[in-house]
Amino acid sequence: MPKIVRPENCQPARTLWFDRKKYVTINFAVQNPKEVQVDIQDTKIILSCKDVDDNIIYNEIEFYDRVLKSDSREKVYDRTINVLIRKRKENVAWPRLQKDPAKPAWLFVDFDNWRDWENEDEEGMAEYEQYIDMINDLKQKGEPPAMDDLDDLSD
């Protein structure tokens, strides 16, 4: 793949990201992207494309930690470019996407998809135990009511 050079008169795409155990997901918000080039390296990602108005979009992000570029993927949609980055160190939370602690104005955490996965197994077990307790409570109460009289409600 040819090296992506930062073009003149470019602007960054609004970028949302979230962290998981094995992957980091990055979504570049670009309306009807075309001429999309994504270069995923071990330490950074470079995105270059044009939007619906032929504005030149360019983002370069140096990652918080190293990644496995061979197991990372990108997918272009109508309004976004989705990139799935495989972490080199699984089960290690990234407090930020970038190596640099200074956050650019175009980079945001995707709180709609963010999960505190570090305690995910414990929370899942607690939910399972709560469910089992509920099932056991129902068993102890005996036979459930017949509910034959519910047919009368449809009149």
C-alpha cells in the first residue's frame, strides 16, 4: 500500500472510540466517504478520504499501546468508517485512544458503546446468581396460578 501523505487543506473527521477486552473500536464520522485509505500500523492509524462535499479528511492517531495490525479491520459505511483494532495486550484497559494525553477537539469517547469490561465476569456471575435465586423462589411457591380467566379480558 502506498504511504498516505498528509494533504494540504484537510480537516479531521469527528472520531468516536470505545474499548473492549481484545479490541478497540474507532468510528470516523464521514458523510458518504470516497477514495478511502486506511493505514493501520503497529503504533498508529492514518485515515484519508473525501466526504460528500469533496472536503479532504485526514486523521492520524498514535495509539496508546501497540496493536496487531494483521488482525485489525476496517469497513466503510454511508456515514462512517468503522475500524476494529486488535490490541496486542488483551485484558488491558486503555484509558485513552492516543499516546498523547492531550485530547484533540475531534476525538470523543463513544459512551453509548462503552462498558466497564474489567468487572464484566463478576457482574455476569452476580446477575446469573440473582436469576437462579428468582427461579428457586418461584419453585418454592408451588404451582403457578391457572390464569384461565385471562381469556375474559379480550372482550
